[in-house]
Amino acid sequence: MPDVADDLLPAPDAVVLPERPHDAHKGTFDYLAANEPMSLLVLVIHCQFGGRPLMTAVLQEILQYIAKSPDVWFARHEELANWALAGNVDEHTYRSRYFDGAGG
């Protein structure tokens, strides 16, 4: 999954309204929860604006919202990798996930 911050937010030197990252991450989570079970959402908060008090409050609000879902697992990359290796999870390419069998 692409980094939502890079896809939906302006350049780091632009003014970022707190509603933009909040709405982008909440909307992405809601879509994934409804349509793609076992999906992965990577939250990236860049230090050039993520360490500011207002953005910290927005991040806290997003995490609290996501944590309400009983099917969420907050994991570090290492934990996710160990889970995948222990479960012998097959790799799914972007092509096989979205285009194979799509009829051309």
C-alpha cells in the first residue's frame, strides 16, 4: 500500500491543515476495513510537520479511532515480518491481486 501521506498531502514546506492527514488516514482505514480484510495501513508522520503539537493531537485522534476496531493489530515492521515468516504467508504481487483474471 502506498504511503498515504506522500499520496495525499502537499510538499513538506506547504501549509498542512490538520484535517487533511486526519481525513486521508481515516478514509483509507475505513475503506480497507470495509473492503480489504487483512490489509496493511502504514502510517508515516514526517518530522518536519509531525512533531508539532497540533499534528501530534491529530495523530493521537487517528490512532484512537483505528484502535476502536477489534480487528486491528498495531505492529512494528519486525513483528509483521516475523508473523509473515511464521505463517508461511504467500507473496501476492500487485498484478496478481488486482489484474490477473480481470478479463484483459
